Amino acid sequence: MENQVLTPHVYWAQRHRELYLRVELSDVQNPAISITENVLHFKAQGHGAKGDNVYEFHLEFLDLVKPEPVYKLTQRQVNITVQKKVSQWWERLTKQEKRPLFLAPDFDRWLDESDAEMELRAKEEERLNKLRLESQGSPETLTSLKKGYLFMYNFVQFLGFSWIFVNMTVRFFILGKESFYDTFHTSADMMYFCQMLSAVETINAAIGVTKSPLMPCFIQLCGRNFILFIIFGTMEEMQNKAVVFFVFYSWSAIEIFRYPFYMLSCLDMDWKVLTWLRYTLWIPLYPLGCLAEAVSVIQSIPLFNETGRFSFTLPYPVKIKVRFSFFLQIYLIMLFLGLYINFRHLYKQRRRRYGQKKKKVH
């Protein structure tokens, strides 16, 4: 009498790309699992519903699968994963319409087609996010790149303003007051470069690369560039005046301490002397610089009135001539308003750094 073939209980579930089979056999060792001609063959010694015996089964799949099943043995079961050749949803597991008696749905892993699609989209989104993070680099790498970029920006600005400051200082000791009147012609090119590059500082604040507040950066950028490009740059008569020296000198005297402070901050270093100078020198220099800017605007008003530069006439029927000097007078008011805003911001920074410590109550 032939021995009856014993079949284990098999539970199945699917996803669009995979099939999952769970064979209820414990203590299985070295099972024979293969796929030939789209049929899964399973044979193993283990403990199942009929005790400790050899169990086997064969399943012909509904559609094509890849002939490399992957299985994992646990103490209680054998888990088999089969890859579909085409990513799609199957209406059943086997080619035969009638379900084999030993086969049942695995409700622990069972999903409807719509739920499986949502799971598939979630996995795909997770994969894309992982690829995106890998392409962008780790947070530590991004932080290092940002610090390197900020260090180089501050270093270039430091070199530029240092050149201006040293050049003007040396010329003053050699030529005395005579050096006041040709400051623009000897230092303007470097000042143009530094002030155009300072737009990067405002952009950094706007997009969050630095924590600097946007408004003080923007006010300083617009104010300095207005003086440099409009008052000095377009009016040759202003380029030979002594006020240019005081404007350039006050700007560069502030920056030769501010930019090295930022450079050391990028390296997580703090030099106490430099920090004190950065948070203190602005107290006399900033108002003096604004005063020199105001003097340059006042001196330029008669020149703009005389030449008519940037003045215009309103169209008919008004036909009123609007002189550029009218806007310069408004700018003078805005200049001191900007001085108040920036002075207040710098004072808060200094107070946070060197604020008086509360006395302990005994």
C-alpha cells in the first residue's frame, strides 16, 4: 500500500510585485523548494498537522513568476517569497480556479488591491526620499559645506576691506591731508567689489543660510550702495572731496573686525579680544560713518541741482519739474531712521553678549 502524500497548511498573500507563502511546519531543516515551469515544488521533513513527517505540495501559479524563490526558516514555519515577473494584481494564486484544500488566505498579511497600491506608493516615496537624501548628502556634510562657504565669503570680504583700510592709512601717513582728495581714485574699485559682494550677505539672511535678521542687512546694503554708486559714482565733482575718505575709512574700520569674527565663528572659535572689538567699535564708528554719509549727501545736493541729473518733469497737465535733490532730502531722514534701527539691533546684540549678570541675592 502506497504511503499517502502529506500536505502542510499553506497560507498566502500578495502585493503587486510579490507573493508571500507561509507553510505551517515547525522544526524544518534543509527544505527542497524550487520553481520549474511556473510550478512551485515544496518538500521537507517537519512537524505539521500529521505529526513529524515528510510534507510536500505543488502549486502552479496563475501568471508568470521568477524562478528564484526566497525562503526563511523559523521555529514554527517556513516563509517563502516569490517575485512576479510583471507587477500586477492577481485575482487568485493558482492557475486552477478551484482552490486547493490545503491553501488559505494569510489574513495577517492580507491587503485589498487599493490598500496594496497605497503601500506600494508609500514604499516608492520612501525610496525616492532616501535617494534624495543620499544625493544631497548627510546633515553633517551640508553643515560643513555651509561653514566652508561662509568662511570663504567672510575671508574674501576681510581681505578686500583690509586692503582699503591699509591703503588709506599708509597714504595718510605719507601724504597727510592731501590723501583725502584722491581716496576715490585709489580705493573705489576695491570698494565697488566689496559692496557688490555684500549683497550675498543679505541673500544669505533672506534664504536662511545665516541667522542674521534681514532688515538691518538690507538697510546697510542699500544705504552704502546708494552713497557709493549714486552720490560718488555718478557725480565726478564728489569724487575729489575729503568726505569720501571719512566714509570709506569708517566702513572699512568696522568691517576689518566684523568679518574675522564671523570667520572664527565658522570654525567654532572665539577670540575674546576680537569679540570685544566686534561688539564695541561700532559704538563710535557707526554714528561717525552715518554722519559722513549725511555730509556727502548734503554736499551733493547743490551739484545735482546744478547739473539736473536724475531730475525729471511730470507729464501734462501737471508739468512740474521734480529735482533729484528732493529725494536726497527724504533720504537724509531715512538715513537717520536706518541709523536708529541698526544701532538698536547692534545694541541688543552687544547686550546679549555682555549684558550685566544678575546679582545673587544673599
